Amino acid sequence: MTRPPASVDAGDLLRNSTLYREFQAEREQILRHKWYESEKQGRDIGFERALLDWMMKHRTPWRQARAAAKKTT
């Protein structure tokens, strides 16, 4: 297995990867959902509950809209 040259910063590779950017965008949506749902309930619902709720209700349409937006740009 070859190692990347020393001048390549692993952090830069990670931040510039498509997979990481998608993860960050999804995480941002989950945190936003957590905030909205917590405000509605008047208490912190927690990340895990927000994650599961968002995945069940919003993940598929969000991904489809994101994919469609990428095709038009």
C-alpha cells in the first residue's frame, strides 16, 4: 500500500471529498430538524431521536431534491 506524499494534508483531502461534504450537509439538516422539533416540544429531543425522525420523514425527499439540483448545475 502506498502512502500519499508528505505534502498532502489528510485533513484537506477529507474536507474536499464529496462523501464528506454530503455527510456535512446531511448532518446540518439533522441538526436543523433537531432544533425545530425541540422548539415545538419545548425540550431538547436529542440528536438520536432527531436523526431517526429526520431519516424516516425527510431523508429521501431531501436527497432527491439535492440530486436534482446537482443535475441542473
